[in-house]
Amino acid sequence: MPRVHYYAKAKLNKVWSEDEVISILNSIDTANPVGKRDYAILAIAAEYGLREGDIIALTISNFDWNKGLINLVQEKTGEPLTLPLSERIGKAVIDYWMNGRPETVANEIFVSHTLPYKGLGRTSVYQLFNKYAPNSGYSPKENERHGIHTLRHSLASRLLEKGTPINIISNILGHVDSNDTSAYLRIDIESLRTCSLEVPDYV
């Protein structure tokens, strides 16, 4: 059989509905320290669409509590990004910082809970996402990507469905070039259906 080659982007990322995201977050036990950490990480990914590298690099100094902002420099692009600090995210971060985070010299907010309590790696974040995702009742299909990055795609999809302009979505996701955001158009299946052509009948 001939081998079929395709671009990696040909695979669609899983797009989570708002109900699925809520189900995942609600499945996390925030009564324990690890749960507090995991909830804050996944809530940030779902609400802001931040990349894994930017989430694990967050320090308490990135949060401007007086102005209600999150200020960071994106790891991938080196560009600054400012986001509004929502009440949910603010409470989740403070709860972990005050009541869940072990004493450590690490600068990062989110750390491992085994000695030496250092900052998390990307693999750890990817694994914790897959730890909770099954609680939403989702089983990955062969042609779907999964992982915490799908929360970024899901945010873009929801914004597209609400008619948010591409340039606004680009600003939210921290894209340097709005053309990068155009790649997310392919996940807005409902909008793509309106562009389909009717196939004529042939006798």
C-alpha cells in the first residue's frame, strides 16, 4: 500500500465546549494542594488560551493586583502580553499561593509537590490535563489532537462562534501576526458549512 503523506496541521485539535471545560474544572478536587494548583493552571489555559510555556513561567510579579492585570512576555514570540485578571483566576491563584503551594525558593507560582519543589515542566502540565480530561466523558479520536493546547484552540473557536473579529482574537492569543490566527478559522466548522457549495445532481 502506498504511504500517504499529510501536513501535521491536517489533524484537527479537539475543540472543547463550554460545558466540557466546566466539567473538567469541576472534577478537580480543590480541597487539596495539588488540586488547587491543577485547577488554577487549567482555568488559566481555558480562560486566556495561554501556551504551556507561558503558564509554567508565571511568577507572582506577573500579576498586577491593583490594576487587575496579568503582564507577561511570551516565551515563543518574545512579545509582551497584557490580559485582564478575572475574579475566578485571581481567586484560584491566591488560593494556591496562600493555601497550597509548598515553601520553596522557586520563583514560579506553579511548582511540583515533590522535593525539591521546583517549577513544572511542559510534560507535567500536559499529563495533568489528560488526568482530568476523561472526567468530561471525552475519548480522543484517532484524527484529533489532545492536550492542554486544545484549550487554546477551544477559546479561539468560541470567540469565532460569537463573531469576534480576527484581530481581537489575535490580540487575546498574543499572536504577533494576525495571519497566524487565520489558521483557527478551520476549526469553526459551523461557519465553514455556510461556505459550502451545493453539489448538482447528475442523471
